[in-house]
Amino acid sequence: MRWIHRDSLITCGHDGRVSNRPSQEWVTVQAVPVLTRPDPEGRDITACPNYGPTIKPCLHTLTVTVGYSTWVRVDRQPVVLSHLDGLTDGTPPGTVHHQVRDVRQSFLGADA
């Protein structure tokens, strides 16, 4: 698994893009800050194409179910790894996930 950083591509299940915002700046991979808990949670999702009269597009990420390292931490918070999986607020509720589509770095990896 690879470490996830600010420039990694995370999308909802409909390919809307998650806006990554790291909570720390001092640990980087190739000069880009890595994400730690709770960085992938509560982030905006843009350009989700899932919309209609009774359909709500994905607008925000919700709780992460897997994807935090159990070993590697930055300032006591686990780093985010490429097997990230969590829910969004899109419809149908509780079924749309956000996941890493492109890590955008091949330099640093870790076991869960």
C-alpha cells in the first residue's frame, strides 16, 4: 500500500473529486504533505455527476471505514494508505463510497 498525499486522486463512486486538505505540512512525500486521520473525512466533493429530481449528488465525504495505518503515525495520527474506503453523503444513503483512484506517488509504501 502507498501513502496518500495532498495530490492523490480520491473520488466518490460516481467519479466526483474529493478536495484533499492535509492537517499537517511537515511530513511530505516528494515535497507534498501526507494525509493523516481525519483528513479524508468531511471533505468537499466536486463534479459528482449523480444528480436528478430525487437524487442527491455526493457533496461530502463521511466516515472512513478502512485506510488508516495501524503502525505509521505523524504527530500521533495514523497516515492514510491507498486502501482507503469510506462513505459519502450521496444517494442512495450508506452505499456510495469514496476511494483512492490514483496514488500519484510510487516512492513510499507501508503495510496496514
